[in-house]
Amino acid sequence: MHELSVALSIVTSVGELAEARGFTRIDAVTLQIGELSGIDKNALAFAWDLATEGSPAAGARLEFREVGLEVKCTSCGVHRRPDKIWELACPTCPAAPPEIVAGRELRVVSVEVPN
């Protein structure tokens, strides 16, 4: 379950941020997670409780913003959002490999601290 190592890494990052800014507690962390990130949100949420234990993020909410897959054809330049992840090829120029523009993200977008 690599989600535990991901959760531990996020806890370390937001903990360092909180410490640098003088906060002793974190109330919530919002993540942007792409469709192709390989992260299971349920497993990450489960791992979050274990990873935050004893840290400034203990008891913090973990929120998700999903990012859909978006590709750009390297041949004709058309941007699109495929209905299915296995439909990456451009319908106009199917031989051209697409560039993945969005959908691989895994980033912290906000950290909520007490007033």
C-alpha cells in the first residue's frame, strides 16, 4: 500500500510548513489528485489517520479535488478530455502519441489552520 508512504510524505511537508509559519495545528489539507495519479483515495484516507498520529495534522480533514484526464494531440494540437483512459489516441490522427496535459497530479493545494 504505497498510499501510506504518500500520506507520510504529505504529513511531513505540511508539518514543516506549519512549523515554519508558527502553527501548532492543522485542521484540513486539500489535495489535487489526477485520474492517472495511481492514488486510491480511499486507501489514502485510511492511511492519513495513521500517518498524522502525533503530528500537527492529527485529526485534520483530508479533502480531495479530482483532476480529469486531458490530452493534447502532438500532431494536430487538439485538446480534449477522453471519456475513457484507454481512448488517448486522437480521433483525427490516431497514430500520433498524445501529450498528457492534466490528470497525473498529486499536490497539496491548501492547508487550513486554526484562526
